[in-house]
Amino acid sequence: MIVKSDDFDRFISRRHENIFIFLFHGTDPGLIHERARATVGRYIQDPNDAFQLVRFYGDDIASQPGILADEAATIGLFGDARAIWIEVGTKSIMDALEYQAQNPPASCKIILEAGNLKPTSPLRKRLDQANFAATVACDSDGPAEVKRLVETMLETHGLTIAPDVKEHLASILGNDRMITRSELEKLCLYALGQGSITHRHITDIMNDAASTALDEAIDTVFVGDRSRIELLSDRVYRDGADVSYIVSSALTHALRLHRMRLELDRGANLETLMARTGIFYARKKIVQSYIGKWSAARLQAAIEVLQVAMTHTRTQNNLSKSTTTRAFWKIAGMVQTSAKS
């Protein structure tokens, strides 16, 4: 069954014993991860208990489909419900899932965390209409959803915000739920005890030196300057940024560029788009210099590269930096190819 995005909270508030596969997909990796985690927490008592929760990378299951069947059939030491959380990779896991469809597990839920899947993808074709599965699209928050999240998090910290400040804040957030929450948490902690969030708080926190270095590194990728990628990425790592956060930030920017490119192709004005998407003034010139080098198709390809890199950085920590660098080089190479074609 398909669960509408705005109906997810109501859906997950109830237990669905007949559903044992949950598929989360879309363009917002942070929201996908957040909802997958919420679903895991709904069905097991302790996500930190290795007997209750098992995590896999999808490509490992594709290579050994029997692993999933073995884990799904395993009974917990104390009879507790179990969950298997799978980050879908590039290889098909349909054989393993089809076995589960024919042999439903007694007390185990299977949670799939995927990327942006088309309706014709094998996973969605099989699960969208299955009575044993729930599929949930997780696309980037719109202005209304971002404003509600701002209000909720500020209320939790005892802070208020003026309508015009909230409008500005919402305009620079929303492409990734995880990043949005992280940025709002930093903002709230910075303004804690001061009663209200102001424009100055936003400028101080969201335009800090580390963020500027990260923006520069990401812009270098989309400019196509492969020679500087590793140097600038290392500088961001030294500033303390997590590798997954760097990839997620690059993905957020790629999604934003893709939306802008689509609107430009429909005749939209670039200056208007730059203002509406909340790109800081100091960054506008560089973004304007390279967005014309990208087609919507190439940006979609860059998004897919980053989604794969995101999965790898979460599952293979020892290779995360090299994986990120290779992904950035690959995307930068797309610009060079585009410039020749």
C-alpha cells in the first residue's frame, strides 16, 4: 500500500501487524532516515539491542539473499519483536524480498531505506500495491512543513520568532530534514535564554566559517574544478564536519540546483529563483556562474551519485572520505563533459 507523505505520522501512530515491509524513498535523505528510524522505534523496544535490531547494506543481501531469510526467521532470546533495517544499495534485493513475501516472518519487520525511486522501479512496482508492505515517499519539505518544524523546535526550547524572521529562516532550510533539524538545533542552543530568534542569530550561526568552507568545497565540485576538491574537502574535515553531513549538504545543493534548472528551462528568472531559494548573497555570484553549465538530466545524474555515496558513508565508515572524494570527482567530471558537448 502507498502511504501519502503527509499521512505518515497518523499511519505510524497505529500498529500494522499485517504489514512487515516498509519502504521509504524520495529526494530527502534526511526525512527518509528519520521516518525509517521512527518505524524501527515503533516496533521494537530497544534499537540499541543487537538481538532486536539488525542492520544491513542492501548490496550484501543481493550477494547473499539467504542472509535476510535467516535473520527474519530468527526468534529473539526473550521472544521480543525484531526489526531488520536495510539501506538499499545499487544491486537488486528482489529475490530476497520475494522469498519473504512468500514466507512472511512471524515477529519481524523489514525497513528499507532507499533513494529516489521511480514508480517503475522493481521495488516500487512490487511493494506499492502489496497488502503486506507500506511505501512512503519522502520528498523535501515545502515552506509550510519547514515553518511547522521551526515552530515546533523553537517551542520545545522556549523560544519565539517574528513572522518575517521565520519567513527568512524557512527560505534557507528544507531540502534535507536531517540538516534542517541539525541547523535549527544549533540555532536554538545559540539563542537559548534570549527569548526570541532574530536575524542576527541566523546570520551568526548559519553563515559561520565552517559553513562558508563547506559551501566553497561544494561549489568547487559543481564548477568542475577537480584539482581543488581534495584540498577544500580536507579543510572542511579539519573544521570538524562529519563526512555524512558533507555529502548530505552536497546532495541538498544538487537537489536545489535541479529544481532551479527545471524552472529556468520553463522560463523563470534566475535572480528571482536565487532569492526564493535562500542562497546567501555572498554565494550567489559563484552559483550563477555555473548553473548554466548544468542540464536537468546531468543534475539528476549527480543526485544519484550523491545518494549512493550517502549510503556508503553511513555503512562503510573506514572508506567514507575516499568514497566522498571519488563522488565529488565524478560530478566535477560531468561539468567538463557538459562543457564539451
